[in-house]
Amino acid sequence: MPTFHNTPIHPTKIVCIGKNYAAHIEEMGGLKPDDMTVFLKPPTALSDTLHATLGETLHYETEICLLMHGGQVQGLAVGFDLTKRETQTGLKKHGLPWERAKAFDGAAVISDFVTAPDSLDDLHLTLHVNGELRQQGHVSMMLYPPQVILNELNHFMTLCDQDIIMTGTPAGVGPVEAGSEYKATVYNGDQVLVSHTWVAV
């Protein structure tokens, strides 16, 4: 489980923002939504292990993760919104919810949290797979940057202390491959805020 200053995190929910980078929407063949796309993962989705398969091949989606306290962003981490893409495609085709593809046990792999900077306006992330850059994205590329996400969510949902928000993924998603090394990093400007390396199993 992820920690914040060595204290384990126990969220009531993991709130995920989908379709938040235009280039990712394009690579998935989707359309820009009229409203912010929101879905949930249960706390049981949290895992320390990056799996390549859980019944089917999983796809990585690297995301900046926010830790809530008192209605404000307290901590920041990097993580993977893992997706059963084949299952998701079938669900989308029939207009069905995504939980079977997104909310399974092990679907949220998140690093430990560090203290969030005062401003979230210059955050950006990278993912290197076996040393090769696969994903990168700045909050300026988001359709809904962090403060807008919080404003939108507060219209209809209570964000409890230790809840986690996953803010969406930039272009470059792909299948997780067992034995490969995945290094995900979040920066504030030129400063590394948090970085973690997983080897997929």
C-alpha cells in the first residue's frame, strides 16, 4: 500500500479522471467529452505489484496522483491506472460501465506520496520502459487541470481524507510486459518530486 511520510494510506475511494489529455483521446479513437469523465476504483484496487496479466493482458496508463486532506491536496505520487483493454473495448461497444476493466483488484499501482507543492501548475510526468521514454505530459496539456478537477468533483462528491485522485494519462499507453522495467517520475518544473521503478511480473 502507498504511504505518506511512512504512514499507510487508507482511502475510501480512488477517483479517476478519464480522457483528460487530447492526444490520449486521439490514440484511443475517442471523442472529446462534453463533461469531465469520472470513474471510481475501490481501495482493494491498490497494489504494490505491477502485473502484466490478470486474466488478460493489462495496459499501463501513467498518472499524477493526488492525496486529499481537509478538502485540499496534501500529497502527490505517481501511479498506473491499469486497464483490461480487451474487456474495456467490449464494454464500450455495448455502452456498459467500465468497472470490470478498471476496478479489479490490483488495478491501481501507486508510489508512496510526498508533500505536494504549493502550486500544481508546473507538474509533469514521464514514463520510461527499459530506459525508453514512452509517456510524458504536463498539466498544461490536461483538459481539466488539478484545480478544475477538484472544483468539478466538489459539485457532486465528498472527497474524504486520504482519498486519491488519479488525474488522467497522456498519450503512449501500451501493454505491460513481464520482466520489463517501468520508471515513472513526476516533476515540479525541473525538480523531481517523486520517482518509482517497478519490474512487471
